[in-house]
Amino acid sequence: MEVCVGSNLGSRSSHGGDNDRPDERRRRQLVRLMDAETRTDPVQGSAVYPLGSRVNERGHLEIGACDVTELAAEFGTPAYVYAEDDLRARAREYLDAFRAHGDDFEVIYASKAAPVSAIYRLFADEGLAIDVASGGELQMAIRAGCDPARIYVHGNNKTAAELELAIQSGVGHVIVDSFDEIQRLDALLSEPLDVLIRVTPGIRADTHSYIQTGQLDSKFGFGLDDGLAARAIDAVRATPNLRLVGLHAHIGSQIFELEPYVKTIEALGALAAEAGLGAEEFRLLNVGGGLGIAYTAGDEPPSIRSYVDVKVEGVRRVFDPVPRILVEPGRSLVGNAGVTLYEVGTVKEIPGVRTYVAVDGGMSDNLRPMLYGARYEALIANRAAGIPDTRVTIAGMHCESSDVLVRDAELASPRVGDLLVTPATGAYGHSMANNYNGMTRPPVIFCKDGDARVVVRRETWEDLVSRDV
């Protein structure tokens, strides 16, 4: 299940105001009396915010050395704001962690986390390959200038049109996911194409059920326990145009425990031995992605280096010869690199119940709280060093009672017109953005060394009717 460590301090009632218990009132008094020196910058060094974030001399949050109040004035709200240096630093951290073990590896950006042309280009420039999960993502990656030979095509129901696009584009690898797809892809080919078989290893990762993918009952891949993975190997071998070069397994995302990865590698080793996979058929082992990130200050995910070490050491222990090791990070590359910037529109106190702070976005720009009950932190960005003395529920502006971004957040005396930031929204915010209630999707802003640039423009009302006929 998703880690649910909120920004509130400890476990307590959601009621606020005059009905607080005496111990709660005392806690609030102590918070207000905290040493001012310890409150000057609650952001700098935080695992939740982008690298280099800080509270500046004006008391405003800075991302990539850009003052968010100036960003809001120039680009409006809501807006997705990324620190470009953070994206590059995380890509390099993955590469450096692998290079400590050797040079036979590939880091593949799982682009469904944030399919943005500028992010595709940035990671390609840093030396990463690209994972796409649809024809649309493939088209974006190609138009962004990514090398098709270093693109891996995923999906549990790839259409003929998507497979034809992959073939015509010259993609390097397709990860086959069903017997229907094996037949469909082979029939479309006139020359051999490298494929990996997606294996469902029967291992359930400790994460939310909606983002578990390795258990036997999954729409993805071929199961081990039911013998389907072995049958898939035989099916690919029997085709004239599919060239088996390896296996793939992905057990889920937002994972904090590393042991399931070891079990997955061992399960793949048993399959390879049973099927008699030789060096040519087993040149690549893609052990997926899934490394979790910090959404709140209480989250403590493993480091990138620990994650890589476990996978490399596990593969080397199980396989001889050792295949080329592939990983597919997505969330851990982009999640903490981005924040979402809003403006507070209303502050509504229901005496003895709760206080709602409504912002100019919500489930149209961050669907994860509704999908998974995902938890986030929040900060009044124009008074970023302010003492968080008010417990509130941060609501969106959509016509749904469940349109809530953060429950029981602690904010510094929120007021209408304040700027509010939710960190750790660099993954799956933009990619899941939608037009519910006719909302226009926010822009994506890159910040670096005090300069800000739009890499995806804000959608307009005219865009909403541009496809009407």
C-alpha cells in the first residue's frame, strides 16, 4: 500500500479550532515558540523538494534559483515547475551507480512518469535510453530526437498501428506481453526484430494494489507458476521474425523494500535455466524500475545506489554468464524534481469540523490522491519560512467532494491570494492531467540558475474546442 505519512505531526483528530484537546492546544503553542533559527528554511536539504530548493531573503520559495512568486506572476497558476539540475543529477546518479560495477548496463527512462519532450531530450542527452508505453509516447520520443534504436516499447495491448509505427521508426526492442501480440508482431515484420518477454514472476511488492504488477493475477506479462512464460519462450522461438534477446520483469512502483527484487531475479534465473536460454537468447535482463521516492518528510526510500547495488549483485549471483542489466526508473528520476504551484482562492472554516483551503487546481492536475489515496506535503510558498500553525484540508476547485489534494496539512496561516506548493509532483502530475470540468491543463516550466522557460504551454479554452467537428 502507498505510504501514508502525512504532513501533520503525529496521529490526531482532524478537527481544529476551539474544539482542540488541551494537549493539541499545547502542541500548537510549542510550535509557535519554536526557535526562529530552526524555521528559517524548512525546504533546503529536504528530500521532498527539488535539489537546490531554498527559502530566499524575501521569505519566498525558490526552485532552480527562481522565485516562485515571480513564476506565478509571469506564467500563472496552476503550473508544474521543475528544477532542471535536479533531473540531470538523478540521471547521473543512476549512471554513476552502475559504472561503479562495470559498463555493461543500460538505464532506461520510463517516460510514462512525465512524457514531456524537453524531459525526453534532457535524459537522452544524459545518456539514458527511453521506455514508451504507447504510440503517442513513441511519437513524442522520436520527435524529441531520441535514438529509435535505444527505445523500448511496452504495453499489454499494443495495437497493430502502434506496432507498425515501432517497426517503421526502427525501434531497438519490443517487450512482448501476450500470445496475441507475438503473432501480431511477427506477421507485421519482414525482417528480424529483437524482443524481450515480459514475465510475471508471482511476487507481490509492498505497495498500493493499483501499482503492483508482479503478482500472478496481473494484466501484464506471462506468468511463471502457470507455465505461460515458458510457453511464451517457445512461441517466440517458433516465429520467423522475432529474435529473443532477453527477459523482462517489473513488479510495481513506489517500492521501499529491496528484497522483492532479489526474489524476482532468482525467479527469472530459474526460468532461464529451465528453458535452456543460451547467450544469444539471453543477452539482456531487464529488471524493471519501481524505486520509491519521498512524498512526505517521513518517507525514507532506499538510495539510488542501494537500489542499483541490489540488482547488480543479485544478477551476478544468479547468472553465469551475466547478461546486460537494464533498469527502468521513472518516478525516481522526475518525482522530486517537480512541484505544483497554485493560488489560494478561498479559506472556508467549518467551526468544530475543519478548515478547507481551496486552490485553483486539483484532480485535473494531480489525480493520484483520488486514485491511490496518495499523501503529499504543502507549503505557503510566498511565506515559506512561516510557522505552520493551522491544520487544513487542501481542496481542489472541481465539482467532486473527493477532489482533495492534502488532508490535514499544517500551513502557516493561509490567506486568500497566497501561493501554495505541493512538492514531489514531478511524476504522474502532467501525465495524468485531464480536462475534467473543462479545466485547461497547466504549463510545464523548467528552472535553472534563475532562468525559467516554458517547455509545455498552458492549454487554452480555445484548445478545449479545437477538435470539435
